Amino acid sequence: SAVEAAVQDGLESAGPVVWVVSARSDAALAAQAGRLAGFVEARPEVGVGDVALSLAVTRTTGFSHRLAVVGGDRGQLLEGLSAAAAGRVVPGVVTGAGAGGGRVAVVFSGQGSQGVGMGLGLYGVFPVFARAFDEVCAELDGLLPGSLREVIAAGGPELDQTVFAQAGLFAVQVALFRLWSSWGVVPQCVAGHSIGEVTAAYVAGVWDLADACAVVAARGRLMQELPAGGAMAALDASSEQVAELIAGREGVAVAAVNGARQTVISGVESVVDELAGVWRERGGRARRLRVSHAFHSPLMDPVLEGFGRVLEGVTCREPRIPLVSGTPGADVTDPAYWVGHVRDTVRFHDVVEAMRAQGVGVFAELGPDGALSAMADGDAGTWVPALRGGQDEPETALRALAGLYAAGAEVDWAAVTADEGRAVRVGLPTYPFQRQHYWPK
């Protein structure tokens, strides 16, 4: 009946939810998933939000063997539980044995990862994200040639303009960081790729929001005002091979070292194209990047003086969260560092190695896509992108959170379920102890 349908609708969440289970062994984890599935199937009056809340606040979530089932409705969640109980792999189910040890780095992607509507799916579901996004946009809109939110919603060529691309990434990344912080994710350190390092500096406490927005807006505007042209190309080459390739050439530089064999060159278009051709002739791969300017190259030199004046007008503080730079010993409170940052090589591979040396095993990529995760070398730990371009944002973000949890990170699941509104605690099945008999020898 219509009444029954309305009651059932009230039992479902407005958005995706996560059911989390932990145990001391894989066998106990599977048994617990099976018990929970049977319990939920037998009680259609119990809402999915009730189950999520009860698992978060009445059960231990910190055992080493972990399971998280993410779904938008009862059927999807039950299918995931049943699959976990049977040892099958299905979408929306994340399992792990906490191998990451709980040490998490948060990394922020650079320009090129922006996309139409980025963050707006989260905006409609998570109030913490929405408040942070609105706060950043309110600061930036007076510094930009238009409404940042409208440009993000519309996408197209305007969003790809440097002035809006960098500001948009900053707004989305800051809001993601606030959201994940509200969920109890505490990073050991933070870092970023190009404009992403500016976001990392802000969340670490180097600038307050007004000063960070002034830096972001000026950086994008000054780059945008440079003459169009220049080019960038990604080569499957080591930094040493690229240094030899470009030796003695004017107007070109190593823009980024992203991996052991992932290096980007940047500069005058004719020179970049010629060198990319030489590399292909040697049997390598070279791919032109879709950019309007040659970032991190000598072609950035004309903006440095003006950007330096902007940085002299803001207050830099010591970071409260360790900020890992690709330049060992760099002083991130010195305005000169951020001026050089526009022009110098992005040594992201060195950043990752430095974080791994600190014991970080899990990297949470905050941005609209998995650009940094895609570049990660195979042995560089567990990479978890918060969002994936073109995929449902709330569900993707919760799956990413589940991935962090399965890798050993601590998550405040009670806070995650706080937005369930009318959810109430229900009695759940008890822990399935795996009893063993020991016989005297």
C-alpha cells in the first residue's frame, strides 16, 4: 500500500550509508557478516540508518580484520553482506586486515584534475562539506572574475582557465579535508602537487583562509595573464634521463618528477615537441598534456615579481600539521619559497618517498579525481582517492573512507552516521567467538 511504501521509504537513508564490522580473524569477520545479514533480512522494520548507527556506537570497530559495506539502499547493503559472508568480492564491499598501521598522509592533487560539477554531489548530502565549500567560495568570489560555484557547475572552457581551475580545486579540496576531519581522519602529514601544495599549506596552518584565498587567486590570475602558448609533455623516463635529454636547451625545464620513470618537461612549444619526438625515436613514450601554459618552466618568470608582492602581504605561520615538501629543509613560512614554487620542479616522487620514510603506508588523495593515485608506483603503499571523476560522489567518498579503514586508519564511524537523522540504536547480533579446543600434550 501507499502507507507501507511511505514507511519503508522512511527506513531508508537519504544517501548512501556504511555498515562496518571488525573481528579478530577472517573467519569471525565472515561469520559476523552472515549473522548481521540474517538479522536485517528477518527485521524489515529496522532501517538501514539504524543498523549503521548501531554498528558504529555499540560494537567494536577497531579489531584488525575489517569489513565495510557501502550502499544506497537495503538490497545493495544486504547483497554486500551476504557476499562478504560467502567470501565473494562485489562492488561496495571493502575488506582488509589493517596492514597500513594507521599512519595516513593526506595529499592534494594539482591542476588538470578539475571537472564539471566537482564537489557538488557531496554538497547536497554532507552539511560539513557544504559549509566549508560556501566559506571558501565567499572568500574567493570577490577575488575572481565571476562566481566560482557557477563556473564549477557549468564546467567547460571557463573551468579549465587557470584562474578558475586552481581556485576550484582549492575550494573542493579544503571542503573535502574538513569533511574527512569531521569523520575522524587525522593525517600524520600533508602534501600536495603544485597548486595542491598550496591547499596542503593552508590546512596545515601556514595561512588563515583570507590569506590563502588571496594567494590562490593571485597565483591563478597571474598565470592566466601570461601569453598563451608553451607546452608540457609527460615522458616515461627517469629524471636523470630527462636531464640528459634537455641538457643545453634553452626555454625548457623539468616541470615535475612524479615517479621513478614519470617525468614532465615544460617550456617553449617547439622545443617540447622536438624533445618529445626525440624520446619517442629512442623507443619511449611521450604524451602532450592539455594545458594552456608551460607551468614550472622559464615561461613562468614574468609572474614571479608580482606574485612575490602578494606573498609579502600575507602572514605565514609554522604549520600545525607536518607539511612535506619536495625540497628538503625548505622553509614554508618564507614567501620566497612560494614564489619559487611557481617556477621550480615539482618533486612529488621525493615527497612520497619522504612520507614513506616516516612510516606512512596509506595515502588519502583529496581532490575531484584519482590523478595522484594513478601515478603511484606499485610499491608506494595504499592509495585511496576520495573521488573519481564521473562517479557518484557521496558513495565514492564513503567507499574511500572504507578503504582507509580497511587499511588500518582510525575512523570515527559515530560521526559518519551522525547525519542519519532519525536513526535509533537497535540490538544487534553478538560477536561470533571462534572457539578453539586445546588438548594437553
